[in-house]
Amino acid sequence: MVGMESFFDLRTTAKRFRFVAVLEAITWLALLIAMFFKWVLGHTEAVAVPGMVHGIVFVVFVIVSLLTAMSLKWTGKVTLLALISSIPPFGTIVFERWAVRNGHLAELSNTGTTTARVA
């Protein structure tokens, strides 16, 4: 399990990617909750702030994914999977875990608790 102080350590490309991937998933959750309030409870204004925040974090995730792909020399396939992962809710978390397991996130993949392999 990653400690909180380690989670907020953004000194490396892989750690910044992980942070933004989790943040993107959290904002997805906030947007889904807001959509419930809008469509089920009739509070049409409920999605304004979560929608804007999620949109901003989505754009940041795309940029960070492309920068990470260049820095860590991801293949086109891995880069495309990262970008596609931002579309379904919580897909960025699934991709991040996959990337760690498969050796695509530098030091996060080399913790000794995972077996890194090139996909």
C-alpha cells in the first residue's frame, strides 16, 4: 500500500502520472454523483462545478499522459491505452495498475513486489 506522503511525492514522471490518474478518477466520481443530483433529484445546477473540475483534470490527464509517454518512451499502444483509459469512469486507475504491473511506470514498476515485463 502506498503511504500518503509517498502519494503526494510528485518528483518523478511516473509519480506525477499516478497522482493525476487518481485525481481524474476522483473527479469522475464527483461528476457521477452530481449527475445523480441533476437527473434524479432535479438539481440542474449540480453538475456545473464538478463538470468543470473534471473537464480541467481530464485535459491535464491527457497532457500528463503524453508527457509521460515521451519521457518513459511508451509505445504507441501503451500511449493509446492511457488516453483511452480517461474515457470510462475509473479507467485511469485500471490503466495505472496495469502499467505498474507491466513495467511501464519506471520506479513504480520496480518496487520488488511486482514482476515487471514488457507488453
